[in-house]
Amino acid sequence: MDIQFEGWARKHGRLSIASFDLTKTTAGPPGTDFSKEEPLIVLSGDGGVVERITVNCHTNVRLGGDYQAMVTLSKKEIARLYYLTHQMEVDGLIKTLPIAR
């Protein structure tokens, strides 16, 4: 995942403020601590059903003015986030498939 900013009024190129691989990032419930060195995916919802994902990370930023913010996710990262939010449905579907084991 890449988080970048680009000037809104003046184009001076993109500024990358964070970049990390969500497929290797730890996931946990709300209240889970994370460090400056390692981001954390927080899974929130009711009754064990994930309804929201928040990615927490540390970055040092000094920005002034108006900026366009861009978040870039890879296909593998999107797949992992999908699985984290729909794990019960995916696991249930897999159990119904006639796959030789």
C-alpha cells in the first residue's frame, strides 16, 4: 500500500508518506497496539463480523497547503482485505466445493 500526496494548486510531483505491504501486515481487533516500525490492520465490527478495516501506520509529515491524497493498493492486498472482511463466507464456500483433498 502506498500513501501519496500531490499538490492541488501547484504540481511539484508526488510525495510518498508511507509505503508497506498489506499482505505481510499483522491484523488484529480494535485496541491492538502497533509500533512505528510495523503497521497494523484493525478489524472492527459486531458479533464477529468484520464491517470495517482501518490501516494504522506511523509517518513523519510536514505539509502545508491543499493536497490530493492517494492510497494505492496492490491486487494481492485487495484480496487479503477482502478475505479479512468476508472470511466466513469464503471459508463456507470452500467447504461446499467438490475439491479432492
